[in-house]
Amino acid sequence: MTMRFVRGLMCSATVFSLAIPAVHAADTLGQPVGVALQQAQSALAAHNYAKAMDAVNEADAVADKSAYEDYTIAQMRAAVASQAGNVAQATAAYEKLIASPRTPRNLKNQMLMSEGTMAYNAKDYPKAAVAIQRYLKEAGPSPAMETLLAQSYYLQKDYAGTVHVLTPILARTIKAGQKPVESQLQMLAASATALKDSTTATHAYVLLATYYPKKEYWALLLHELVVNTKIPAALQLDVYRIRLAVGDVSTARDFMDMTEIAMQGHMPQLALDLMNQGYQQGVLGQGTEAARQARLKAMVEKTVAAKKASIATDEQAALAQTSGNELLNVGYNYVTFGQAAKGLALMQQAIAQGVTDPNIARLHLGLAQMQAGNKAEAIQTLKSVAGDNGAYDIAQLWVLRLGQVTAAH
């Protein structure tokens, strides 16, 4: 029985071609093996998997088989077992074929892929993860198999593994200027939430709101920002401000907190602007707390006047410092006082001079440019913000928000 017969038999019996070129001219099937495999082929075509496997076993029981006959039997066993859904037998047959020098590299890769997908379809997610990792190592990158690997981790509740797999995939996709897959972002967000990794969860929801701007993603994102304990004190006001911009701040307590944080940051005009917005919305100046709110506003107005009087002196003192931290604050105050050109120039000088956290500094520069009406410059600056302490996520939200406002007009 010749190799030509086996080629036809195997091509008709498997999901991918297992036709292997003969290594030796004498590679033929003896009568007992050939007849049994013909019976296996007929049974497989009729979807009688039990009868087909019995015929394969009959061929395998023939004594003194050649290496070629062993190999061909393994091919048919893989075909029958895979179509019958017998993952264990199919995997064992594939492993035998993968180990054989008769199998070309491209077919070995297909078999490795089949091992992973069969285990996944059988809901044996740990085994699927191992098989897919082996495929990726030996065959190289594959977006489809990488996604299947992430799903294998996720479905077995290995959330750390899911995050480990998805993080570089998404970073690579975004760097290439492509739109990340929504289901991958959802898995990342859910896994990070399960791990109580607020930073990664926030980042995932930022990407979801950016590429799939649905109301529920905005709500989840803002929640993650609020509960993220890793966001430093220097960014607390920024969390409030993006919430305010998208209509998520509505209580007097929120406005009072924003005011106090701005005052602690030596930004009295910003504090006053926020209070005024609270009054304009009818949130402040009402109820039993109205008198306390009025006293706070009077104190803020007094501090604004004092800061305007001392701003030139503050500038000279900041310029004498080695660090640019104080100069950054002075520049921001100039912007809030209406001297945008001067203030923005000082902020840029401060960043060039060196600040404790360049990403937070660029975030604040972008917000100052936005306040000055330089929306295009603000977006470019905000896009340059990086890091993993929340500054990047807040900056991306502002980019998204500014883009939506521009589109609305």
C-alpha cells in the first residue's frame, strides 16, 4: 500500500493535512495495517468514532510494524481522537507525531495549536494554558492564541496570569496604533479588580472609555479612581476635577473637599474658582452648612488677594531653588490669575529644571494650558504623561473628555 493512499486517507480524515512526504522510497504499509486503516477511514467518514478507533487499535496490534507504519497509525489515531473529542488520546498521538523527524515544522506547529484548542474546548484550562504557552514559544507570536491563553487563565480564575498575559498584548497593540480588543480590556479590568489592583483596573477602564466610550465604562472608571488607594495626595484634586468635568461631583462635601485640597496646595484662585462653581450649581450656599461655606469662601478670597500681592516675590524665591517644584506652583498660580503666557512659560521652565514627579507636572501643565484656552497644546501635553501612579490615567481621561467636547461642538 503506497504513500499516495495514505495521503488521501489522512487529508480526508483530519482538520488539517497530515500528508507527510515519504522519507524513504520503501515507506509502504503492509497488508494488515493498510486494511485496518482503510476500515478506520470508512468508519471515520461515517462518524462512527468507536469503530474507527477499534480499527486503529487493530492496526496498532499488528506485530513487527515498521517505523513508517507506527507513524501512519499515529496520524490516524490523532485524526479519529480529535474528531471524537478524546483530548487525551489525541494529545498523546500528536506528541508522538511532534517528536518524529518525519513531521515538518509547520505541521508540528499546527499540532501544538490543536493541543491547546482541544484542551480549551474541553474546558481543561490548566492544560490548555500549558499547551498554548508551548505553542507560542515554539511557533512564535499569534494574537488569536495569545487571546486564548488569556482566556484560559481567566476561566480558571488565575487572574494574575490573565493580567500578565494581557498587559504586554494591549501595550503592543496600542503602540502600533491599533484598537485594542474590547473583550481583552474587559478581562484585564475584571482580573485587576479581583486582585484589588486598582491601578491596573483604572488603566483598563481608561482604555475602555477611550476606545469604547460607553456610559457604564465611565461609571466604572470613576469608581476605580475614587477607591484607588495608590493615587498619591498630589493627585487627589485632579481626581475630583475630572469627576467634576464629567458631572460626577454633586455634593457640598465634594466641593468643600476640593476647596480645602486646593488651599493646602497653595492654589487659592483655583480653590475660589471651584467654590464659585459650587455656588453656581446651587450645591453650596444651601442648608445648615451655608454659613460655614460662606466663611470658608471669605477666607479663600482673602488668601487670593494675599497671593496676588506676593506672587512676584514667590517667583523670585522659586527661581532661586534647585528644584522646579515651587516654580511649577507659581506658574500655575499665574495662569489662574489670568497671566497665562507668563505662567505657562514658568511651568515649562520648572519641568525642564527638574521636579519630583515629571508626569504629575506635565498633567498640571496640560490642565493649565486647558484653562488658558490652548486646547490643542493641552491635549499634546496630556498625551505625553506616563507613569503608573494615576497621572497617566487622569491625563488620558482629560484627552478623552476634551476630544468629546470638541466633537460635540
